[in-house]
Amino acid sequence: MSVLVVGSTAFDDVETPFGSRKACLGGSSTYFSLAAALFTEVRLVSVVGEDFPAEHKELLASRGVRLDGLEVKEGATFRWSGRYSADMNSRETLDVQLNTFGDFRPKVPEAFRDSPFVFLANGAPGTQASVLDQVPRPEFVVADTMNLWIDIARDELMALLPRIDGLILNDEEARMLTGESNLIRAGRKVLDLGPKLALVKKGEHGAFLFSSYFQYAMPAYPTEAVVDPTGAGDSFAGGFMGFLSTCDSLSLWNMKRAVAYGTVTASLTVEGFGVDRIASAGIKDVDRRFQELVQFVSV
Amino acid sequence: MSVLVVGSTAFDDVETPFGSRKACLGGSSTYFSLAAALFTEVRLVSVVGEDFPAEHKELLASRGVRLDGLEVKEGATFRWSGRYSADMNSRETLDVQLNTFGDFRPKVPEAFRDSPFVFLANGAPGTQASVLDQVPRPEFVVADTMNLWIDIARDELMALLPRIDGLILNDEEARMLTGESNLIRAGRKVLDLGPKLALVKKGEHGAFLFSSYFQYAMPAYPTEAVVDPTGAGDSFAGGFMGFLSTCDSLSLWNMKRAVAYGTVTASLTVEGFGVDRIASAGIKDVDRRFQELVQFVSV
């Protein structure tokens, strides 16, 4: 089934211990789309400036991403610059130019309004909610968020949470949102705020999945060659939602496998600069790593 | 089969966000012994001062720990004081008084020299090696180490590594020992230094097991009630070695299960101050958590 994603498209300037790249194709919705498109049709709602090259659109389209909702506005595309620490586990944002993304008002095309799976990439909770107003009856909605919104838009975020099925956030954000330093308690407490699922990302340490009925842990895929961690979280979400959209039910077992598929798509992304690796991966690469991951964790 | 452990016995003064305790029974060999004794006979080689109370010896003996190798020397028992951060993930050592442990020269009693399983708890690598000189033909030897020895006794440590089967260390120490910031590479590189197995502990993030043939990840047991993390690593080692000593082979499958059992015994330890919880646990508690852990990670 189709997956709708609403989020940013960007040019990223990235510095890592392995080198630096200017104006990589990036943004939350791009990473999500390329990961999810390994499994299913992806419907993109985002905004770019007039400087966004045709080749990027062609790349996305060639991978199965429908661009009906990619708005082109006067001005420049969102631009982000960042530098990673030597161990890749922290990064410093050097510059942010929101440009055309600054007043992004997502418009979901008529043809996308029946999307059963919806991913609200990181953004202002009010903007995320405006997407749900346009998609009347989704089957499964997952939102990402970040410390900024927990800090400055807590009320809007709290209003959004009962409207979504799953919330994705990182460990620090889960602690910040719930005030619980123990991550297991934090994850469970997210469920009290509305979502039926909480997906807590821990970077190189993998992810936890919490629901009222079960909790589940998945380590990161054991990659030895992290080149650029940008987009890992959105690629994780893309693999998770993409795989789930192909399942015949939202069972516990499928949820667990979806976390493993998300782990795999994230592992592909971080092995290249920008979208280089995830955009050249095939479902065979994904399935091979999924099997390796199952071996890696099976008792 | 019997497990020999050589390491420290201590009084710990501990401060955590949940309270503080003075003169808890502690030390690496104590935590290891209580965890391993859930599975098998444990043979302890350690040293205490004349101030070490009979009740502590009785506790250890009642749990199946043989004390033939517990030397009582003139002076005071090793004493450690520490304080944990609010999130329990870091600790500050407030005071260390080595006392009788300062010039510990382990003497393995004649009756213990046929021990098939040997655990060399954290200590000077030269001292650890002196134990192996006294145990002629062990089947399986695991050593723990720490940043201090990597720093000040690297040559002795390098001489020890080819003599042991497995090395246990934490993520920071694995990076320090190998100079690799990527933890997967670091773990694999440990194997080049001699041991057939590297067990990398990651605290709340679980553990990795590396061998030439496989690598394996286990998240921590999802405990919501961490009261005092002291001894988690040694309890992990105790569960790992204790379970393994009951297996009929050192197969991959048994190694994986041993990591899960170590994860369980560590989770029990951290739920009480000092040895309170691990010393009152039974094999039924362990087996129940083992099953929960299998569910927690199974895809």
C-alpha cells in the first residue's frame, strides 16, 4: 500500500572524518522516501526552490517516488550545514537557511488523500497536524519530532500525539518529553500521551519499540563503515513504514520485522555520503542484511 | 563444572539518586561469584582484611561459593566510594583505599588448580597472568580489564591476551585498546590481539560478542528500576561464565545464550543496592528473565 510522507527536502553541506561534501541531496522526506520506496510506492509532499535540479527529481522518480506533491516555490531550497565529531556520535549544526521551507504549508494533492500509511517527518507539530486534516482516514500514522518542538511547541505536540499511531524520537528526546531518565520508563510513558507505539532511536545502539502489549529491542546493524550518519533516522522510519505497508496486518511480528527493516535501511544510508548508498541499494541488499541482522540478534 | 574467580572483595560506599549506603559488600569477585553461583560451584580467590565480617563469608558460602582461597590479611579490607549521576550512566570515584588488596598476590589453593573455567576479574595484567601460571590446563579463561591497565600496563596486557580465551571490556576500553572509534571494528580488532572472543559491554545498551566466526548483539534487559549499577559488569561476567560452565560444549549457540544469561544476572544486580538483589535471587528468577529477554529480542 502507498506511503505518504510530508517533510523537508534540502541541500546538505556535510563534514565527517571521511571527508566533506557540498550540496548533497538531503532532507527528512528525501531519506524517508528513498528507504520506503525500496518496498512500495511513496507519495512525497515537500517544497523546494527554483534552484532544485531536474536530476534530483529524476532520481526520486526513478526510485518510485511520486512527486505530485513536490511544490516548487520562488527562492532557494532549504540548506543545512553540519559537522560530525570524530566518533560520528555527535554533530554540530554550522548553518541553517530555511529559505522556501520556512513557511512550508503542506498541500496534500487530491490523488494522495486516500493514502493508508502516513509519515509526518520532523516539523512543527501544528504543520504536522494540518496534514492529518487533509487525509481523512489513514490506517497508520507515524510522526517524528525533535527537542526543538518539545521545547517551544509542547502544547501543539501534545495535541498531535492522540491523533497518531506511532511516535518516533531519539533517546534524549524521549527523556525530555516524559521527564523520565530511565529509557524503558520514558518509552512506556510516551504511550500515556496518546500514540499506541513509541519508537525510540538510539543511534549506534539501535532502537526500542514500545506498545502497551510488548516492548522490543533491536541493535543497530553492525556496520564497520559509517561514512555519513545524516538521514539515518529518516531512513530508519522509511524502512519501517515501507515494509509495514507491504504486510497484511499490523501484528506484533510484523512490527518487529519492520524495526529490523528500518535498521537495515538506516545502515545502508550511513555507508555513503548523502543519499548515495540508499539511492543505489536494491531490495536484495535489504533482504540480505535483514537475514544477517536476524542472525546477529537471535538467541 | 567449577568456575574459579580471582579478584577483589571490597566494602563499597555508594551514592545513587535512590539513596546512599555505607560499607556494602562489594568487589569484582563478589559480584561475579554471586552471579555464577546461581549456576555452578564457584571457587573464590581474593583477599580481605581482619575487619571482614563473618556474616559476609556465611552469605557467600550459603550461595555455593567456596572460600578456601579467601585470604585474610592484617589490616583493612579494600574500600571504594563512588557517586552516580542522575541518569546512572556515569559515576565519579570519590575515594579508593586499596588496603590489603594493594599488594594482592593471588595464591590458588591446590584444590582449585584443576578448575576448568577461570575468570580473571579486573586487575593488573601481571597479577592476572600469575593466576594462569598456577592453573595448568584450564578449558576456558576469560579476563576483564580497564582503561587504567590499557594506559599504564599495556605491555603486560598484550602479553596476557594470547593466553586467554575471552576478553571482557567496555565500549570505551575497546576503543582505547584498539584505537578504533567504530565499535564493530574495535571489537573485531581485539581478536587480533589474541583472544578468540571479545565481549564488549555497553551498559544500558547491552553487549556485543565478537569471534572470528560470528558477531552477536544483546540489548540490556529492559529494567525500569535501576537502583545501583555497581557490579553490573562483574555480574554479567558471572552469569556468562556460570551458564557456560553448565553447557556440554562451547558452541556458538551456547555462547549466545550465555550472553543472555549474563545480561539477566546483571539486570538483577542493578535492581538493589550492593549485592542485595543478586544474593537473594534464585535460578527461577533467572530463567524467567531469560525467557523475557528472548521475547524482547526475537524477530
